[in-house]
Amino acid sequence: MAIRHCFDKDVDQVLFEGNSSVKRVILNRPHKLNSLSYHMIFQMIKELKAFEADPKVKIVILKGNGKAFCAGGDVLASYTCLVAGHWSYGTNFYKKQVMLDYLVATYGKPVVAIIDGIVMGGGAGLSLQATFRIVTENTVFAMPETAIGHFADVGSSYFLSRLPGFYGEYLGLTGAKIRGAEMVECGLATHFMLAKDVCLLETALDEVTSDTKTISEIISKFTHKSNDKQHGAYSRLEIINKCFSRTTVEEILSSLESEAETKSEKWILDAINWIKSACPTSLKISLRSIREGRTKELEQCLIQECTIVCHIVRRTVSNDFYEGVRAILLDKDKNPKWEPSKLELVTDEMVDKYFSRVDEDEMEPLQLPARSNLVDTMRPKL
């Protein structure tokens, strides 16, 4: 049963539509918030490569059916296979997912991601590498991996590290949810528009036969200003920088607690509560990964993150990922027993191990294909 669940292929998990010049890739697993299965990733890589090679295709649109663009990878499916002893499935799944993200990031043609709904984890890794990243009033972004004993991955050490100040550390360590307008303001997204206009935009894009500039001009006609951003944590960037620029997670937490003594703002209290309940080891891995990502190219970030994932699924240092999935997603008792249980018990040597080469013959390092079209849409903004 477990093996079947690992490799199950529900029909039409991804739809491929469009005309000869405009192709749509539509995530079609709404009952699972379009969480990515191995089959979906495999199909998207295959079709995207075909579209890229087809000279008639001018643009690719990524979108999702239902209330989510994509809530991430199918963690439960991977977990089921891993605990059944098929550990290679977890690493192969992640490597394929990273290859898809890298394909989008280096795509030879404009990619428009319409993020009209929930986007988390693997969904962010896929969409935030696109040339154009369109959000709406329905968009909710988060990187909540530390709650299940994982870390902010799928390229986030690249795209979070390039946000203004230390906002990336804030998002990666606290699982904070932000809306579409705030995504545009901080640089995660390129355009904000109303959800009611998405169909009109798609119709206009159907006529595209030209270049990126023309596509940008079409999208700009549908952009809309939102007032939501003034209420978000990004408007408190000065405080975020003060707290999240600290060297360690312990110091970040202490700084937040000091702010909470004079400011009873909800986002500060939420950040404190998240850090106190999240996996201590995951928090330290995430902080180091984002910090190191500032000086790395996307390819280097993806390779390093894949190494960390391999250590996690192989339980090199800790069982936290398996315990986190059990407590949060499977049994749902929401009471994971982290080991180590406190930040101060997680040593530098333990964290170092996650960033070291995997010492197993059958665990080959991630090798990304040579591609020359990297779209550097983000640069460090410290």
C-alpha cells in the first residue's frame, strides 16, 4: 500500500493547454491544494522542455486550479515512502523538484506565474523563479517548513536572502504569512492585480507573438494598487532588521522578546511563539542557509539545499523531520518532541553536519544541467 501511494498517478494532475504560441501549465490537484507529486513534477519537466524547444511557443503561463497556486510538495506521500524504507524516493523526489525549479529559472522564454491563492514551500520554489510573478488579493505566501522539522528550502536560500534587509530571515524563521501586495513591495512578486481580472489578462496574453517587453506592457495594463501592504510586517522593516540581523537564533528571539516588552504588536508575538514552538535544529539550519545564500548563485543554493535534505531524510543527525510530520500532518496532536528540544542544545557541530557532503556511496550530489538563461530577478538588498 505504501509503495503504491509513493508512485500513484492520479490522472490529469497537471493540465497542459493553450494555442500554438501561448502554453498554459495548470496545476490540477485542488483537493490537495495542488501539492506537487512526483508524477506532476515529471510531467512538467517533460512538457516545459518541449515548449522551450518549439520555436512557435512564445510564452508559458503557470497557474493552479482551486484556491491555491500550490501549497508545496506532497510531504505525506514522501513521508509514507521514507518510513517504509524507500529513502531514495525522498531524495529523488526532491532532486526532480529542484530540477523543475531550475528549469523555470533558466527558461529560454518568458514564464508568467499567476499566483492567485495559497503559495508555500515547493509552490514558492516553482513560481518565484518565473520571469513575471503576478499576485492578487487572494494570494497568501509562507515558508512554514520549520514547524515540521524541515527548513526553508526549494531555492529560498536564494530568493529570501535577496529581499530587503533581513526580511528574508523573518519569513524563513517565523513561517509568517504575507499577502500579495506585500509580496510585490518586498520584491517576491512583480505585479499585483485583482483576481477578477485574471481571465482578462490571460485572454490578452493569448495574442502574444512578441518579446518580454510586450508581455510586460500587457500585464501592466491590469495592475492594481492595494492598501493591504501598509498593515503588514514589511512596514515594520526597521524593527525586523534590528531583530533578525542578530548572529544567532537565540539572539534573534531575545531581541524580539525585548521589543515585545514595549510593543504589543501581533506580528512580534506571533514570531516569538513560532520560534519557541518550531524545531530548534531546523531554525538554525534555515538561518545559516539564508545567510550563506546571499553570496551564492542560484545553482549553488539549490545544490547546498539538496545536500541538507539528504541529511534530513537519512536522519544523519536527528529524527526531527519524521517526528514533525507525524505530529503536525499525520497524527495532528501538534506536540512534536524535538531532539534537541532547545535552541541552546543545538551545537554548531550538529548544524555543520547538514552542510557537509553526504558520506554514502549511493547518495550522488545534485548535478544541474548547464544552462545559460538564468533570469537573475533578485539581487541581495542589504
